[in-house]
Amino acid sequence: MGKVVCVTGASGYIASWLVKLLLQSGYTVKATVRSLSDPTRVEHLKSLEGAEERLHLFEADLINEGSFDSVVDGCEGVFHTASPVFFKVTDPQKELIDPALKGTLNVLKSCKKVSSIKRVVITSSMASVMFVKNPSKPGFVDETWFSDPDLCEEKKEWYALSKTLAEKAAWKFAEENGIDLITLHPGYVIGPLLQPTLNFSSQSFVDLIKEGKELLPGGVYRYVDVRDVAQAHILAFENFSASGRYCLVGKVANSFQAMEILKGIFPNLVVPSIITENQGAKPSYEVSKEKAESLGLKYTPLEVSLKDIVQSLKDKNFLSF
């Protein structure tokens, strides 16, 4: 209550919920966006309860070193969520790797200058966890997994490469400069939208519902609710004993299972029949919940997350039925 924290990339899907929950908890939030003049980035944040009194918006550019100096000044905690998310790119270095890697280091360099900062929490991804050549426990993914940059490059998984390189650089910088760092690794994030535009994961969910276009091979998704991810950020900051990396996955399920759940909840929703090679089979792996739950995180049931994202997409006219 009353603490000052910073959220980078505040207009994003996860970050908008993080700002909302921080304000609800009494925090004062200094939040960065790419453009203060773009209403799609700022109006939904300004309308949050407590925003008028305790939300301060700033423009900042990930690539420009020093652009976060004034924002993190006076903060006790920094939540770095800003990083581009897309899978199809023409120039991976410019579009994904530089913003993720340089952006993360620029934020950490700014944090290094501020003695009041107690902890930095970075939003990473399961993409920096999953790409392992010879895992010791193939069917059970946990925080000991770390994606291999060479494998990411070999498979042309540029998003995974960007998140992996950014995380490795973050841990190295934090260790060398005495920064208390935590990284969070959400899977495929679903749940209601606060922002007025579709982000990458909600757009891909619309494509899945409308056209049966599967984002992931075999249609196996590591689902997690956006509200749980936002809550995990706050728990990771507030829990004194929190440390290291945290996988954030509520349930691993096939896309056809999600469609079956949705058909039960929304009888009028027409969804395509998704046929995958492993239909009827259980996913070949699970992701550990133990470490995240040790923070006090309670995962939202998949049925609730699916219901809420579809209702949200309908309310915002991205789906009609």
C-alpha cells in the first residue's frame, strides 16, 4: 500500500491487468507506453479505478538507453513487460531480438542507477524454457529447463530466441550488478481483454475459433489466465522469499479440447472441427505448477478463462454469435 512501482509496456494485454491489480492494491504506478497520443494505448489505463490519483504515464523507447531513467527513479519495484510478440518476421534481429535484448538491458541499466529499487520482475515466456535438445525429464517441464539459442535459431523460432537471449542477458547483468531479479514464464495467455485492440495471443485465439488455425504444432497449448499472470507479478514482488524463474501454466491441453469446452458453454458459437494427429490423446508433457503455487498463486480453471475471453471478444465485437 502506497509503494511506487514502474510497469513498462503498460498498454499490453498482461501489463494492463497488472496495472489494474496494482492500483486496486493501493500502489502508485509509473507506467510507460510507446505513445501518449495514441488513445488505444492510454484511454483504458486512464479509466481504471484509482488511475486519476495514482497512475502516471510516460513515453519510453525500448531501444534508447536512458529513456527509463526518470521513470524508475523513486520506485521500489520495476515490472518489465515490454517486448514485441509475433511469430512472422522479415528481419528477426531488428523486429524481435534487438527490442527484447536491448530493451531489457536498457531497463536494467536504469534500475542500476536507483538505490530505492528492491526488486525487478521481468515478463519472460515459456518460449525461453521449452526449446531443449535433450531434457533430463522429457515429459515434465519445470524451471530448470532453459531454451537453447542454437536450437531456436536452427528451428527459426525467432520469438523464442529473442526471449531466451534477453533472459540470459538479464540474469548476467543482474548477477554482475547486484540486482534482485525474478523472471516469470507464462504460456499461452488467455482471459478477458482490458485494451481495445487485439494483441498477438487474442488475435490467434480469434483465428483458432473462426478458422481452426492452430498457432502451435499439434495444437497443444500451455494455457494460463491473464489475471493469474498479472497476480503472479505482484506475488513475486511482494514475497520476500521469491527467487529465480517461475513457469506460469495452468493447464496443458489440446486445442480440440478447448473447442469442446467452448461449445458446451456457448451453444450458439460455431467453431470449426479441429482435427489433429493426436486427437483423443493426452498432451505428451505437463508443466510444473509447484514453484508458482508456492507464492500463493491459485490458477483459474481453464473453463473460466475460455468463457471469459470469448465473452470479452464478443463484447468488443471481435467475435459475433
